[in-house]
Amino acid sequence: MILLVLLLRVLTTALDFPLHGVQADSNLSSKFHYGSVKEQNGVQDPQHEKIVSVSFNGSIHSPRFPHSYPRSTVLVWRLVAKEEHLRIQLTFDEKFGLEDPENDVCKYDFVEIEDPSDGTILGRWCGSSTVPSKQISKGNQIRIRFVSDEYLPSEPGFCIHYTLLTPQQAAPASPSVLPPSALPLDILSETVARFETLEEVIRYLEPDRLHLDIEDLYRPPWQLLGKSYMYGRKNRVVDLNLLKEEVRLYSCTPRNFSVFLREELKRTDAIFWPSCLLVKRCGGNCACCNHMCSECHCMPTKVTKKYHEVLQLKQRSGMKTLQKSLADVPLEHHEECACMCKGNTEG
């Protein structure tokens, strides 16, 4: 009987060893699997994002901030407030610098903020001239995406501080303000003229369509027009006699003048950005009048036409949106000037 009991114990112990070994291998495998998923989450893959649970203030930043960030990087963060009624406010650190834009468009290195509730892109920023403004989520989530290409990394990158707000704190201060498209053209023209870049103009007009409008504006048209060229432009050899003549005339020379496009083009149905441009126009006093001339003026003797590319805005009939297009506007430039008597073509 004793031998039988001992035999049963030996058999039970022998069966237990494989079972424990299988359990250990399974645990080890699951640890490696979890570590791999965690390492890939939100790093170098635009299809993955790092979930950041927001219950108090914090910040995220580009790698190596405030030093130069790495090349060929894609990072995505989704910030989620634990309570659904809360909103998330993003504030950019004053130290901000990414690769500069091309034609006012952030194509290469940029940081982009999206509201996941409706897919709206709140903004895309690059360069270092201005620090992006504060952004507030519409719901309890907000997504941040950072992209750098394989060229020209800049410094310091970016750092975004996030804070939680109640719906009352996140409410706009003046919800009754008219949209830009509803303003009279004269007032809208004065407002648009204050902006420094085309991207700022588009963001002010319709922020929800920022990237769509920029893509439409820069899409090549069927018939390409000249962007910035001059008719009849020739290189002039310096002539000492002409230099002496300019000295004799003293101040009757082509000078930079600022012209207001709506007045220059006599357009009351549209506004332009930039609203005014520098052109060469004859100016200055004349001291060349002879005794037969009672009134002498500085007049152009050689005029060329130069086309300038501007943003044109027109109100759509019966619609709340503005029609936006890039237009080539012709402006006269005075290449040479001379003092002439009024009503006489001879100097």
C-alpha cells in the first residue's frame, strides 16, 4: 500500500513539470508582445497614435526640444480628457522653430492640430516668425501631429502645454461677431490689409477650410498666366551722358510709390491682398524749365507693364462664402523720366 502511494506521487510530480513550463513560456511571450506594441505606439507611424490621458496640466514636445529635432519623423498624440464635458486648451511655448514654409505653405516640417470630433484641422504651423495661437478642442479630445522630412531640421522645435477647461471657460468671448464674408468690402479690405502672410488671410476668412483653400489656390490652372514678368525689358548699358542728364534734372527719376490696388484698378467689386504694392513711378521736382515753359512736370518717357500675383476676394451672390482666386494684375512701371512742359512733349 505504501509503495502504491509513493508511485502515485512520483507520477503526479512528473505531470506537473510540463504544465508549469507551458505557463511560464506563455507569460514570457505576452510580455514581449506587449512591449513591442507599446514601443511602436505613436512613433514613426502615421497610422498609430500615442494616447495621452489628461487629468491635469502637462506638455508634449518634439524630440530633443529645445534642440534640433531628428529628420524623417512622424509623431502623433491624441490627448483625451477623462471627463467628457471638459475641453483641452493647447498653448505653444514661446520657443518655436520648424523648417520655413514655401510660398506661405507648410510642406516639409510642421506641427498640425486636428479636432477628432469632426476631423477639422485647426491649424498647421512651421517656420519661426510667429508663435502659433492658443487652440481649444470642441470635445474632450484633440490630436497633435508632428512631421519632419529628411532635410534641414531646425531648432528648437516645439513644446505644447495643455490645460483642462470647463465648457464655460472654453466658450468664445464674442459669439455674435459677424463672419468676415458678411462684412462690407471696405471694412473687410482694411482688416485683410493688416495680415502679413497669405496663410493668415485664409485662416481669418475661413479657418475650417484653410488647407483646402490653399490647395485650390496653388492648383495649376488650365491656362497658365505670367506670375511676375515684364514686357520690353532690356539691359541698358550705362551711358555717362545719361548720368549727367539725370544729375542736371536732379530729382526727376523713377521712384518707389505705394499704390492702393482697388483705386489703381478701379475695382469696387473685389478686394486684394496685399492691398497695396510698390511700383516705379516718376517723381520729384523739375528745374529744367526754359523761359517758354510756365509749368514743368516730371513725366515718364519709358513705361513697362508688370504683372503682380495677388489674392483676389469677391463676395458670392446669395452665398455666405467668399470666392478666392490668385490673379495677375497689370501695373504700369516708369523706367525713365524727363521734365516736360505741360501739354508739350518736348523737354
